Amino acid sequence: MDDVMEEIERVGVVRARRARLDAEELELLAEIAADVGDDRGVVEELTPVLRVSTREVEWRIEDGRSVVRRMPRLHAAMRSGEVESYGARRVLAVVEPLDDDTARQVDGLLAERLVDAPETAWQPGNLAQRVRRLVEKTDPDGQTERARRARAERKVELTPGEHAVSSLEVSLPAERAGACYSRVDAMARSLRHGGDLRTLDQLRADVAADLLLGRYPGVSPPEAAAMVYLHVPVDAALSLSDDGCELDGYGPVPAPIAREIMTNERSIWRAVLCDPGTGEPVDLGRRRRRPSAVIRELVRVRDRECVMPWCHRPARHCDHDHEHPWTTNDNGGGGGGSTSVANGGPRCRRHHRLKDRPGWNARYDPVRGVTRVTTPHGATYTAHREPVLTPTGQAPGRDTPARDAPKREDPGREAPECRAPAHRHAARAEPERETTAPEHHDDDGPPF
């Protein structure tokens, strides 16, 4: 056991060394670029030296220029071994449209946020998500214009692959892409539950192809199969503020874009009651093992993603996990073992199973929003859930409800809701694969 832990620590040392070397390479490329100016021949000269494609050389030179000139704090983090070139490239892709002053402002704010952040905050996907929120705050008008431009550039691309397989990529507005995936996934799961022996990945691919070719895929879409959630604070919905809008499974979106999605006549809305002090949805509970649709929905809206700190699989594609094993006795009303929002959390299939494997201790506190993971070899990671809405003040007490606190609604009552979609930020950086990786889609029934 000790030997394995030592080897794992050595891997971390190697990673930090690689980050420092990446920083040195980017510095050298920035110096070369400054010396030669616009001489395109230097790219060709560097191609055999770096042993990568000419296009990759161009990207690395641009990354070197940008990180040295515009993101000095990020560059310092690379030199200290905190982040490698891939993580830096994810950040640079987000700030690429910004002017130099705004990029440096984001760089400083990011460095401040990371001072006391857990180790998992340095994971590239988490870094990029933090930077998106900072860009939204520092350049909201520019973010809106870039979003409109990117949404106008939607397209379909066919990429030939190996072994007689090609990839068909559709770039769509985020809310429409998310809805498309949810619909295809729901239809694939219906076929699987009906006894179809194809894997879920195969079923999703075949269902998508059948729909595009105008064929009947063999199953009708379940109710609300294309649903995703758009979180919009009331003041943003009324155009009194432009803060705090997020698309489930994607991240922050400019408030004007969120309002455009809201006012789309095809959208369907359901109000989600949130505590004004904490920004969290209202809790519900019941004494049955399998959660109701309302409980599942509130948990998905609250947590948005798998609760593992480095997993970004949208909650709507995760299992509903009982954090304390289900029992008929809720331990005196404390929520332990009950089927309730206070005892539920979303876990993708892979991490749902990992939770109870020998040596792993992966616990999530749904009330406080804290995940603590201890690996079989002793490493511990902690992450905190972001509230759905930005907290506005002190939460009203349980015994003395505030006059302005929202009234608790009947959980079974239908109210407006959002049917929307999701698009991954188009950038030079390699896109993340957590949300569609095969290991997240095992075919067996979920463990409860």
C-alpha cells in the first residue's frame, strides 16, 4: 500500500515537472515570435523540431505569446508546477476574444480565486468553468455579442475517421444541443429497457442516425425527454440585472441570451422554488426508496453535475444516489436513509459504483453541498457546490419565516419550466469527454 502511494506521489511530481517544462517551452516560443515578427518560415522550421503538425506549432506560438503577455499569473502557476499546457490552453481559449487589459484582469481574479482552492480546482475543466464566470463578470457586453455571433455560426461537420468510421459533429446553440442529446439518450434508454441488446452508445448513435434519415427508430420519445434547465434569477429575468444565469450542463450564459431562451414560444417552464438566502432549491422528501420525479428534478436542478469534483457529467444523465443507504426509518427526521432531496445526489454510473468499492470513501453532504473523496491510497479531495442562484442575504429562520420569503408551493403542482439545449464552447483546446465516455453509460440498472 505504501509503495503504491509513493508511486502515485511520484506521478504528481512528474506532472509538476512537465508543467514547468511546458512553461519554459511557451516562454521560448514567445521569445522566438518576438524576435522574428511575422516570419511564417519560423513555423516551418519549428515543425520538425517540435515533432508536431505545423498547425500545432502555430497554436503553441500563439499560446506562448498570450500566456506571457496577457496572463502572467497563469504563467507563474505553470512555472510553479500547478498547471500544464493543456489546462493553460483551456483557459486561453476562454479569454482569447478579450482585449489585453481585460484578459489581465481575469488573470488576476483567477489567481485570487485559486489561492485557497482545493486541488481539484486545477483540473482543466474546472479551471475553464471558473474563467467563464469571470469573463462574464468582467466583460458582460462582449460576452453577449460573442455568444450571438457563435450561435449564428452553427454548422454540421463530417470528419472521416479510421476503420471505416466517421464523425458527424453538429454545432448548435447550447440549449438546443443539450435538448437534442437528452432526447436521443432518453429514446436509447427506452429501447435498452425494452430488451434491446445493443449498448447505450450504439443505441444513441443508431437513434440519432434514424432520426436524421427520417426513419422510425423503434420507440417514441418519453415525456420531457428533451428537457434541460436554465437557471435565471428573478431580477435577471426582469432585466433588472445581468448576473447569475446558467445553463444546466454547460455553465454561465449571458443574461440577454438567457432571456431570449426564456421568451422562445416553444420553451416550457417550471418554477423551481429557491431559498433567497442560500440560493438553493427548496427541499422535499418522502418515505419511499425510489425518488419521485419531483425529488429527482430538484436534486438535478440543485447539483447540476455529478458530485465527484472532477466529473462534469450533467445531473440529468446521472443516477439518483442515496447518500445514506435507504431505510424506512428516517432516524428521527434527520433525513438519514430517507428518500429526499436532503439525502440525494447525482452520480454518473461510473462514480455511483466507485462510491462503494473497497478503499474508496466518496461522501457528499447534500445539505451543505460538500463532497469529500478519499482514495484507496490515502489522498483526500474536497469540493464545494456552487449555489444555483447567487445568495442575496441571510436565510430566513425555520421558526420565524421572513415576510419576503417565497411561499412553499405544492411539489406536485406544475408551473413554467425550460425545455432547452447545450453546446460546448468551440475552442482550439481539445473538448472534454466526461459527459459521453462509454464507462459512464454501463447498461446494468443503477445501484441504490
